[in-house]
Amino acid sequence: MYVDIESLFWLTLIMLVIYHWWHSQKVKEIALRHTIKQCKELDLQLLDANINLRGLWLKRDSDGRIRIWRSYNFEFSSTGDERYLGKVVLLGKKITNFELAPHRMH
């Protein structure tokens, strides 16, 4: 069986894209679970049960290793009437920041 270098390049590229997508889904699931937990603890309602990728970057962690930095936005409500914006930030698979916009309390 003969495999030329171009075919090998494209196969490798496709495999890297699939791996990145699969890994990104795992990280998004970590962020979503954390967001659901925090909203439940604060008696807030996570609207649409969804988070959306807002930013993606390469940054160094505390050990100096390069990791993928991701920022996700979500909407929540405290009273059920208004929508507020929240943000969860991850560096690699570690949550580094969780922010909620000022909102009304019950």
C-alpha cells in the first residue's frame, strides 16, 4: 500500500481537527456543569440551559505551560422576569473565573 505525503498531511490535519472538537466538547461540559452548580447554589435560573463560547486564546498557566483559554457567556435570571449575562472562564480544564452581572435578588 502506497501513501503519499499529501494524503498523510490531510489525514493528520483531519484527525487533529476531530481531536480538538472532541476535547472542546469535554471542556464545555465542565464549564456547563460548574455554571449549573453555581446557579443552583445562588438560587438563580440558568436560561436556555446553555453556554456559548465567547473567546478562545493561548495563555500560560501558573506552571508556565501553554493552555487554551476559553471564555463562555450564559444568561441567567434571579426573578424570572429579566435576563442577565454571566461569564465562566477556563484555562485548560480548570475554572479560573466565574462572573455574574449585577442582578435583582428575590
